[in-house]
Amino acid sequence: MTAALEAIYLPAICLTVFLLGGLRLGAPVPLPPPSLYSLVLAVLLLGVLIQSGALAPGRLLDASRSALENLNGFMLLAALFVAAAQVFSLLTPDDGLPRILFCIYFLVLLLNTWAAAPDRVRVLRSLAVTFGAAFILKFVILAALSEPTAGRLGRVLQLLLEGVTLGALTQNVQHPASGYLAFFTVALFLIALALLPAHASDLSRAQGIVLRDR
Amino acid sequence: MRETTVRRAGLAITLTYALLVGWLYARQPATIAEVTGGLSSAIGAYRIDQKAFDNGLRYFRSDQFVEARAAFERADPARRDARTQFYIGYSYYRQGWGRLYSDDTLYRQGLEAAERAVALGPQQTFTSDDPSERIRTADELRADLESGLRREAADFNPMRMLRERK
């Protein structure tokens, strides 16, 4: 990993994810801080990344590195932590039954990934699927169910759904640009995860796979 | 470029960016105008549109409160000026005031503006230099608005009908 990537690009990407992930367009509080639960999930995510070798903290903070290098490494880890917390907050619905279900979904998937102890590539793939699925559920399916419909039939179906679920499923109507912003933020976060300094053995294993394929 | 230079520059950029993001989370600006106004006021460069403010004051004194607020909002789009926020709050107070009852919705909005005036003023308060106003401090305005929003036994005193609007 180059010095520029560690000291400039990755912290900048993570801080941008933290900023954009918190942005709620048109909301009374435009930048809510991440919830306490998402901080816990962020800790778990960092644990999974370290265990899989996708993140090698020793390449960021180590006694053999200079103070400036360690400071750069610390800034990157801190930015990664807040970005991860904000991504979980972004992908979790604001209230109701879906919020509880998403919290359980993220917790179970992270614990499962931790227990499975996959390598770097598999963890990155698994996270892409987890975040992608959560994005589709929140910003496509739940948003469509909560959106005010124009047609009479649509309104009747929505009322029926609200009645059946006792209003626990529908969410606040989101700004039309929210989904696009969330997509960009999640994609940026996944790029940041792929660029993180990986464990040397994982890198050599990945290079070995490439050589074998050739 | 030497690695140390890159690392130093990276640290400075990251710290500046982190401070900016932290500031945005702390301030919760709702518009781009509030972001730019907040940043310029942080370095002491924020100025209100004096002409729009004077227009607002003229409307305010002729009891055209909606027009007054529109002019005040134009004068202080970033909501960083204690005096303008005081007059926005005052306009809500005067518009919502009634002999028998006060308009809670307007009073609530007035209270928000009065809170902003208190927060923005020097030493957490604001005092108007205009002796013609019957309410001259943001604290007094806030107290009157809060009192108007409370339900108490004194609300049913028939003598209330004789009180004057401040």
C-alpha cells in the first residue's frame, strides 16, 4: 500500500462515507449521528475484517513504524470505524418492525461470518451481498411499500397492508434522491474495504491464485 | 515527492476534513446557505444583507409579519445573526398574539427563532438597541413565548382582555 493511499485517499473516502451515510435529505435533523447499535456492528465488522486478513492493523499501527506513520494509520482506522457505523445506520430502517429485523439480520450475518472464518476475498464478497441485500430491502422494497400511491387500487392495497401489519411495516417517505445517495455511499464503502491494507499471507495467497490461473 | 511529505500532507488534509465533518454533525445545517454562512461566520466573515434587513424592519413595524419574515430570511439565510433571528421571533410573537388566546403554532416557531437569537448573541443573550421596541431582549421574548405556550389558571382571568401587545 502506498503512503498516499494510507494517508490521503482511504481516510478521505471513509470520511466521505461517514458524511454521506449520515445525510438525511429533507429530514428535520439532516445529519443524525450513528446509533449505539451501529457502533457495536462496526466493531464486529472490524473484527471480521481483521480475522479474515482483509485488514491488517499491524500494517497501520506498529512499534516498528514512525510516529507519523502510526498517526496516519490511526486516522485511517478511526475513519473506517465511523464510516462502518454510519453505513449500518444508513441501511437500517428508521423505525418499526423492519428496524428490529434489520438489526438482527446484520448481527446474525456478522457473527456467522466471524464463525465461518473466511478469507479476504470471501469476506468482501459476503459483505457486498449483505449490504446489497439490505440496500434493496430498504431503498427499493420498503420504500415502494411506504410511498404514497397515485391509483385507487394502490391506495387500497397499501391500506390493507398497513392494517394487516398494524402499521409496523411502513416507513417515513424518503427524499427521491436518498436511494441514489445511499447506493453511491455503499459502493464507496465497499471500494474502501477492498483497498484496505490486507494481511501479507492473504495477499500472497491471492497472488498465488492468480499465478495458478495463468 | 518524499513519503514523509505525503504523510504530513495526508494528516493535515484528513484532520481538516474530519473537523469539517464533525462541525457539520454538530451544527446540523439544513441548507447549503447555512453551511457557507456557518463557515464564514466561524472565520468572522459573515455579513447579513442590510438592505433586506431594513425592509424587514419596515414591514415588521407596519404589522406585515409574513412579509417581514420573508425579508429577514433573505437578509440572514444562514441564520447566523442574533438581531435578525430576534426580529423573526418577535414577528411570530406579534402575529400569534391575541387578547383571548395566542396561536401556539406561531409561538412555537417564534420560540425556535428566539432560542437561536439567544444562542447566537454575545454571552448567550441578545439586547436590541432600539428603544421603541417593547421587548428588547431575546431572553424576555423567549420567556413571553414560553408563557404563551403554557396552559395555566391565569389564562382564564378576564382581566387578560385588557392587556397590551408588547
